[in-house]
Amino acid sequence: MSLIVGDDFQHIIRVLNTNVDGREKVMYSLTKIRGIGRRFSNLVCKKAEIDLGKRAGELSAAELESLMVIVSNPRQFRIPDWFLNRKHDIKDGKFSQMVSNQLDTSLRNDLERLKKIRNHRGLRHYWQIRVRGQHTKTTGRGRHARGSG
């Protein structure tokens, strides 16, 4: 970042219901948005033809708009399906990239569906114990004392 800040520099940018630090580089500032990681952010910046060394506060409105269009419709910009974070959606079977509030809503709906059909994963979420096969006898005793033996 240069010592002299331009008049159009924005220190905080509001993008997809998230406050993004304008002093960070574009690629890393996009990772503050829930659902966007470093690799996806890097790919989006390259597709939008934005210099990776540029700060987020230096972006023009048109560049921000092009970033948001690519994030909202990644398949139209030839981003492969394996790169997206929502594969084979249970309702429509499509691939998509969920960000911010969409991601929270879809995860909550998935957990509610698992609880409703009484799936093992759903029940363990409901009981608030470890879901992915971890041992529960000796660890994690702070909140719940569950386990065998």
C-alpha cells in the first residue's frame, strides 16, 4: 500500500452482507466473506481480470460489480463444478456456490432434514455430541459428560 492514499480509497467495503477490509489485497479481503476461500477468491479475481496486487479499497464500482456477478454465477464463467461448495443440491440436484446467508440457511436446512428423517448424523447433532466418529469418553467433558465407561 502506498504512503499516499487516494481520495476514492474505501477503508471498509460492504460486499454480500459482509464488511470487507479495504486495506487488504483483493484476494485476501474476499476470503472474509463466508463461503469464499483463498482458491475460489484467486480464481474469481483472475476471471474478473483484476490485479492481485491491488488493494480492495482501490476497486472501482464496476470491478466490484464484476466480482459479485462471477461469485453469484460461477458456472457461466467456466468455473468447474468440482470447485463449487454446494454439489448435488438435495432439492434441485444442481451445483452452486453458496455465500454468506445462503450458506448458513442451506446448512441449517440440511441439519433439520437429517434430524427429521432421524438419521444418525442428525441425531448426534440434536444431542450435541461429536458427529464425525471422535472419541467421547475422555475429551470434550466441559459441556456434556457423555460417553461409555
